[in-house]
Amino acid sequence: KYDRVAGLIAISTAVRDTLVKSGIAAERITIVPSGVDLTRTIDPAPASTLAALGVRPGVPLVVMVGALGPDKAPVTFVRAVAAAVVAGTALQALLVGDGPLAGEVRAERDALGLGDTLHLAGQRSDADALIAACDVFVLSSREEGLGTVLLDAMLCGKPVAATGAGGVPEVVADGETGLLAPVGDATVLGAHVARLSLSLATTT
């Protein structure tokens, strides 16, 4: 199919490199990163919405938005939340999305005793508002073209912790605009969540 087009657009260097590895000439590929509308205003979800999802007030809220499929590695997010809690971090967490790993996510949450901490919101039409309402945004992906949802979180002024999958390091400069963990490393990701949550607690 690629032979039939005049040119190709990749949303990140990581995507371009993948295309080149598949045999496409690099000179045929132009990188045009995804963007977000900087003029839009996103109102945070109200306390009543968060309460309906089971979120308790008074501690940092950690949110991840993504399909519950292999690429987003949602079980890594569950384990990262557990690691942060084991480290003594007070938080509430919300996982927004649905997909084939929903049952595995729920089972892992329950096995780790996170029923009162990690709330599964399912597919939502107000994901942007939930991002705007969070204190820390997380993305636990195993594979990622760019990680546009991280741009949404940054637009809302949220600190981010993510794995360095695919094009994510092109969005998040580790230690400067966010914190990156190795792909699949829930312990390090959880430590980053704990660090960001603690920094919020000590500045409020």
C-alpha cells in the first residue's frame, strides 16, 4: 500500500524509524507531529463526577486515559499505583478506558488490594475533563506512536509520568517536562508517581 502513495507522514521520529525498518526509504517520509489546540479551555470534572466514580477527595488524584489493550499496558499502570501505595504514598487513581484487557486489569487491581484506591471508569466521553481534574497524569504504554494524550495533560498543566515507549521521549524530556520509566517497569513508574504526588502534597 505504501508503494501507491506519493509520500508518507509520520507523527514522530519513532514512527519514521519503524517505517524505515520495514523497507520504506527515509526520504519519502516527512515527520509532522500531532498537536493540540492551545486555544481551547478544558473545564475540570466537578467533584460530583469524581465522587460518582468512587474517587475520594483530599489526596492527589492520579489518572491514566487509554484503551485497555496491549499497547497501553494498563496492567503496568495498576502495578505502578500499587508500588506508589506500598511506598507510603496517599493517592487515589482513576483508569479511564475500555478494551480487551479490562478483565485482567480488574483482576490485578483486586489481587493487589487496590479496590478502594484505583477506580475503573470505563469508556468516557468526558476524558478531557477528567485529565483536567487530576493532579498527576500517567501513561504506561508498551508501544506508542507519539503519546498525544500527554500533550492534552500538559495543556492542562499536569505533571506527567510515563514509560519511554516509541515516540513518548519526543513529548516528555525526562527530568525536565516529566518523568520517564523504562517500558514495563512498574516499580520505577510507581516511584515517579510517588515523587510527583509527594511534591504536590508538600506544596499545598
